[in-house]
Amino acid sequence: MVRQQLPQWLEKYALKLSQMNAFGGNTANHVLINEYASGQGIMPHEDGPLFYPTVATINTGSHTLLDFYTKNSQTVEGDADPNPQRIPVFSILLEPRSLVISQRDAYESYLHGIREVKSDVITDRIANLYLCDSHVIGEELERSTRFSFTIRFVPKVVKNLLFLK
Ligand SMILES: O=C(O)CCC(=O)C(=O)O
Ligand SMILES: [Fe+2]
């Protein structure tokens, strides 16, 4: 990875999170911006060893549901798809204008993903429901466009790129 200056408006948030000690005394140096149209998501995955085991995500635009899966999670019974749908152990409702910090077990022991659906149903598997705006079980929330700002500390970066002819 090659070092580049973060734009000032974004650096402000990276510094703020670092000052909150989100990255174990390190200063965040990596931001990934994702745009999801309604119906778009991201397959269950782990973020891997390149990053310090903490990820801070600022959520803007639509809500979404971030699902956590065990690495050998069960799949939906009878699903013949070669890439069958996994069953999440729990989910986190990511509200607009919210911050979520994943670390330790959430980072290392589970896969995380966002299903490719246009709406989400509120269930008792949403671990942070008690912290969210009031919702009732069974309620359906329509997704719209969402932007996420995933802020991390990457221990190994290359200071300059060397071009060889
Ligand atoms: O957009 C998000 O909230 C999740 C993104 C993610 O998991 C990733 O980029 O590794
Ligand atoms: Fe991820």
C-alpha cells in the first residue's frame, strides 16, 4: 500500500477516532469509501491480517444491516445454489449518521457481510436494536443509497512509489 494524504475533511474524522483510542494508540491511515445502491451488498468476508484488528465505519445515507456469520456457518436448508445463503448469528443495524467500531471477536472470529436486498426486516437478531431509534419487530425498512467510510490503521505502508524503467 502506498501513502497518500487524506483530504482534510476526511482526516478530521480519522484523527478524531484515533484520539478516541480506537486503534490502540495508532493513527488511522486508511479510508475506504463504498457506495451501495438499494439492493447492493457485500459477500460475507473477513478483512484479513493487513489491517490492525479494528475497523471504524461512519454510515451515511441509507440504513443497512451488517450481518455476522461464523466461519463455518450453516446455510439455508434446501438451497441448491453453489453459493448458498448463510444464516447470520447476529446483525447490527447501521443507522444513517452513525458510527460502528468492530474489533476483537467481531473482527477476528466472524465473517461480516451485507445482503443484496432492497429492504430489511427488524428482528430480535439485531444485537443493537435497544440502542437504535424505536423500531418494532417485523417492521420493514426500505433501503436507499448508502455511503460508508471505513476507517482503519494499516501497519505496513510504503512511503513512496519507486518507478523502474
Ligand atoms: O460498507 C460497509 O459497511 C462494509 C464494508 C466492508 O466490509 C469492507 O469494505 O471490508
Ligand atoms: Fe469488511
